[in-house]
Amino acid sequence: MKRDKIIKMTEEFVRQNLKGHDSGHDWLHIDRVRRLAAFINRQESVADPFVLEISALLHDSADSKFSGRKDEYGYEQIGKFIETAGMTEIKDHVINVIRNISFSNKNPSGSLNDPVLLIVQDADRLDAIGAIGIARAFNYGGFRNNAIYLPDSNPDSKDSSTIAHFYEKLLKLRDMMNTPTGRSIAEERHQFLEIFLKKFIEEWEFDYNQQ
Ligand code: ADP
Ligand code: NI
């Protein structure tokens, strides 16, 4: 099968798979990650562009937060798709990337220094910060019916707010970048998060009783 046909088939598989996800985790997120990953790789030329594109396209397809089933089931489905699409020779590589990409992955396994993994991970993390990252966070919080901000909440509390998520995750991502290109984009996006938080707290703490 021709590579562009395989890409089209993969796009279709992913679109079907992501139906019902919140809109911060939808096809357009996948498309941004794919484009960011390709951009990073054009600067660094370290990964095979085809494996990179397929991995970026499939990176969220096994996410159990949405499918309600175990990740293993997702990996099996993705593996079956990869075989059907005639990409058996890259199956283990792509599955390894998807297994290890998540911020919350507590059980890393396999090759963690693979350039494809490092780039897709950077692209995925970059999409969680900056203006788009802020929009996605509030969108996700709305989807979960979380508060935007709980000023006096205990940081360990279960009902945490979207602003708390900035401190739990988003502000940490800049220092977790793998590639020089990722780091430089993250720097700018991180600064925007800080500006946003500063304004947010300023407005929240506005003294309405001042003369
Ligand atoms: P990963 O794919 O690395 O596991 P997630 O699926 O946890 O990342 O997050 C996907 C998107 O949803 C990100 O933009 C992230 O900031 C947002 N998100 C995840 N959890 C929360 C939360 N508790 N509050 C607000 N946004 C969240
Ligand atoms: Ni993602």
C-alpha cells in the first residue's frame, strides 16, 4: 500500500476512535500534535517522518480515560489496525511510543530514548501549554464539571479545580521537554501561562471595596 493511502486510513481509524472524547482531546488535537511533531523533526532530523506521523496520529487512541476500558485493550486494537493497514514492520515501534507517551505513565517500559517517542511527547506536551493549552484545560474542566478555581482548597483534595491543574501539571511541562526545538517553543508558551495566572489571580483578588 502507498504511504499516503496508509496515512489516510490511519486518519480515518483515529477519527472513529476519538468520537465522544471531549473537544480538547479530539481530532484537531491529534492534527496539531502531528504538525508540531513534523515541525520539530524538520528542525532536528532525528526521526523517520513516516513512523513519526503514524505515531502522532495514534498517540491518544488507547486512552482508557475515555473508552472506559483498559489500555491493554486499546493497544491490541491499535496493533490489529497497524497490521490491517500493512505496517507490521513498524508495529512494535509505534506501540512502544504510545505506551510511553503519557505524562501520567507510571510504568515506563521498552525504549525510552527513541527519537519518535521524544518528539511526539514534546508535541503532545506543547499542546497542553500556551493559549491552546489554557483553552484545553478549561474545556476539560468543564467536561468534568470541575470548578475553574477554588481559592482555599487543599491541594490534595479530590475536587480540584482547573487552576490547580496548572500547578499540578501544566507549569511542570516546560522543564520536561526532550528536544531543543520543543524547549524553545515551550519557553514562550510557559511564559504565557504565567501571564495568564498572574492576571487571573489579580482579577480574583480585586478589592471591590476600594475607593
Ligand atoms: P496525557 O495525554 O499526557 O495523559 P491528559 O490526557 O491527562 O494528558 O490531558 C489531556 C488534556 O486535558 C491536557 O490539555 C490537559 O491539560 C487536560 N487536562 C487533564 N486533566 C485535567 C484536569 N484535571 N483539569 C483540567 N485540564 C485537564
Ligand atoms: Ni494527546
